[in-house]
Amino acid sequence: MNERFAPGARVRVRSAQPPGHCRTPAYLRGKRGTVVCLHGSFRDPEKLAYHKPGLPRQALYMVRFDYLELWPERRSAGSAAMCADLYQHWLEPDA
């Protein structure tokens, strides 16, 4: 699989609600973040959960989210942030 995002790229997590096994936390869906790094390409765990080969391999990124993007009501968080590892098929460019 070709990597679509470079470190520093602004991305948005897809808002999909697929049935069955999903590796992307619901609280991140629809949120904007910044790619920190690419971990590499791995077999898709959402397919592996159903005993499928997990192909094609998916690029796995570390994405940084500002705390206020995730929980805007927590203004006291200041500049806090968190990172999550997300597969490429869950990410889209943030226009």
C-alpha cells in the first residue's frame, strides 16, 4: 500500500460506524489531528479479526490530537495532546 500522508500532514478521522470489529476509537471519529510518523505497513486487523488474510497491508500512522479537539468542554487542559495509532483507511486529508 502506498503511504498517503507524511509527518506534519493534517488529517481527519473518518466518521464511519462500521458493523463488527473496529480498531478506531469512537471518540476519535470525525476529529482532526496531525500525523507524527509512519510506523510501517501491516496486515489489516479489522480483517484479521474475521480470520481473513488482512490484505492489502495498511499503513499505520501515529496521529496527534489536541485535547481540546477531542473534549472542547475541558478548557483547563491548555495545550495538552494525545497520540493514537490509526490505519490509513480511517484517515482522510483535512481540507
